[in-house]
Amino acid sequence: NVVSLFERECSIQRRNQKVIEEAPSRLLDEATRKAMGAQAVALAKAVNYDSAGTVEFVADQNRNFWFLEMNTRLQVEHPVTELITGVDLVEQMIRSAWGERLAFEQKDLAINGWAIESRVYAEDPYRGFLPSIGRLVRYDTAEEGDQGDYTVRNDSGVREGDEISMFYDPMIAKLCAWGPTRDAAIDGMARALEDTHLQGVGHNVPFLAAVMDQPRFRSGQISTSYIKDEFPDGFHGLAPDRRQTDILIATAAAMNEIAAEVSGDPSGRTDWIVLVSVEDAAPHAGPGDAHGVSLSYDDDEALTLDLVGEDRALQLSDIDWRPGLAQFRAVLDGVPFTAEVARVADGWRIRTRAARARVRVLSPAVAALYARLPDKVAADTSKLIQSPMPGLVVAIPVTVGQEVKTGETVAIIEAMKMQNILKAERDGVVKAVSAAAGDPVAADDVLVEFE
């Protein structure tokens, strides 16, 4: 008794490693689905296979498909199959190993709704998805189970306080969302990612959130070149859209108000200037865009922010935050959201999905002074070869005084099953070598300096 549990779409990959998976696939129609399933069943029967297995196919946009390989095991994305079929695959593997026959047949199986899995990795998307190591200082996860419009499942292999080392795969969790439709599953995944907070290591949650917000992903027009096509210059976050800008403004204004009340030093001021400086889009920009804000409370004690000069108001209610918390939860104009927040010297650093910004809440007089600040000039690192990630030095094949040509290898770093070869970006003479084979290094450590 061999059955097919339908297909999983695994095209969004980086370095040939899957990042986002879903079931079913937008590409397949019912005829192709049936034909592909029949081929998988025929293969399993031909080799007398006994257990759960995964047959991989590659398909073109015209629904022609070809056999790629068979993995004689479950794969990382098996939860999405469980969510749309209701079948516990691990249980069925155990029963099969015990010698039991399957208790269901192909006619008993059907696709129910849509499921998406995001692989949460300890890797920094802002540095080309390079591995990140360190202690998982904070790890807040989305609440699992029925959330009304969607269902969340989180299969995690680590806990808060665990050490993410350089010796193992960088996966932290498999975050899954199910919904009755694909759009509902995407919306549920976006909210689940908002509710996921990690601190202590670089992670790809902002990137995953960016994909959920992209029109191309929502349209289902995806392929194995998706990340390269959509982020040809690497991932640098996304500029906030209108609602995300509103979240940045409202969150900063509310936290400023709450922090003042908690400290016992409220200013009584109701008119503020909120400066929003988007970090990823312009890392060396000046003070940012200025938004005039007037604060008040309605009869239900919900905070109202009137945006001066824009003739509109933001209604912020059900605020769940106090100083020291890393997540700010509230309802803005009737829609709930979660933002990642941190206090910085002169304001707040806030992330909403893929948009990160430094936000300052200032009096008009102080805001006028900020407008006069010069842009920050980036440090000159053109003569330095720095480690792009934490890891172990495999080799430094250059010596002091050596002439190096453009493109020549100057260092090799290894971490999390991956070697990174660093090459000279210009001709030069080596002035200093700061590491040797076997040395552990952190991100941005200087390895080689040129004259």
C-alpha cells in the first residue's frame, strides 16, 4: 500500500539550500499533481521501498517535470505536508517500521488549505547570509496553535540560552503557518514572524518577513532564482511602506510617552517631532524624515496620534509594552502588530518586518538642531581584509611584504559546514597578517592589512 501525500514547493533557496517551503504548489494543476504523484508511487514500488520517503522533481513553468532524486527519509519541510493532510508522518514511519500496513489509501487523502514553512537560520542576511554564532540571549516565539485566521506550528531545536556554535547546521527553527487559503497562510506566517524575537546571533527573520511582503511571492511566480532576482545586490532590508511607517511613528511616540510616565517625569508635552531614519536603505543618512505628531487619548484611553500637516490620525490601542521589553505589541487602526524595539542613546531602534529604523521623538526645538547635524562619514576600510563571519581560519596564504594581485586568495574562513574564500579586491603589498590557520575569529576581525 503506497500513497502519495501530494507535493511541496521548495523553490526559494540560497546556496542550494531551501529557505521557504509550502504545500501545495501554485504551479501544479490537478492533472500534473496526479501524474507526479503516480510517478513517485511507481518509483517506491519499483524499489520495494518501505517507510516514508521524499521524491524530488524539477519542473518548468509549463508544468513539465523530471525526476531529480529520492531521499529515503523525511525532509525538513515535512510539517507542511502534515498540516495540509492531517497525517502524522513520523507516526506512520514508526508503524511501518513495526510492520504495520498503512491504515489509509490514496482515496482517503485530500489537500486541506495551505501551509508555509520558514526556516529560521542563525545567519545574517545583511552579510550575504553568512553564518552567525553566539549565545541565544533571547528567544521569543510565536504562540502555537489556532490563532483565529491561521494556525502556527514551531519545530525548534534550541532554547533561550543555548550556544549556537560554528560546528553545526545554522537552523534554529522551522516556523510553519496554515490557513484555509494561500493568502491566509502568508498573512499568518507574516504575523508569526513578527512575533518571533531572537537576540545574541544574526538571524534571517527580517529576510523571511520581506519575502512574505513581496508582490511576486504573493502572486506565486517563484523559481530557484527568486532570491538572486529579487535581491541582486544582496539583502539590505526594505523601505517601510505606508503602514509600516505608521507603525514606526506610533510605536516610538507611545514608548516615549510610557517611558516618561514610568520614570515619573512626564513632560506634559503633546506636540512632538518624530524623526524616522531607515537604517538599511541609508546607513549613513542624516536625521531622517520628520513627522509632526500631536498626542491625545480618546474616551477608551486609546492613544491617538494626529499627524500634523497630513490630516489623518493613528488610533493605537491594546498596548502591551513596558520599558525593558524587546517587543512592542498593540493594535493600530484596528489591526494588531508586533514590533521589535530597543532603547538607544537618543531614541529607539525599531524593526517592523523587513524595515529597520532609528526613531527619535523630539521637541520641535531639538528637532531643528538635529536637522543641522552633518552626515556620518563611513570609516575607510579599503586597505583591510576583514572576516565576514565568525569562524575558524583555514589558511592565510600570504605573508608580510608579498605583492598580491586583484582576485588572489588572501584568506579562507570556515564555519557551519561552509568555507568562505576571501580575495584581494585590488593590487597591493601585504603590510600585516593578524591571524593564522586554526585561529578563531569574530565577524569584522582584521585578517590582512595592505600598505
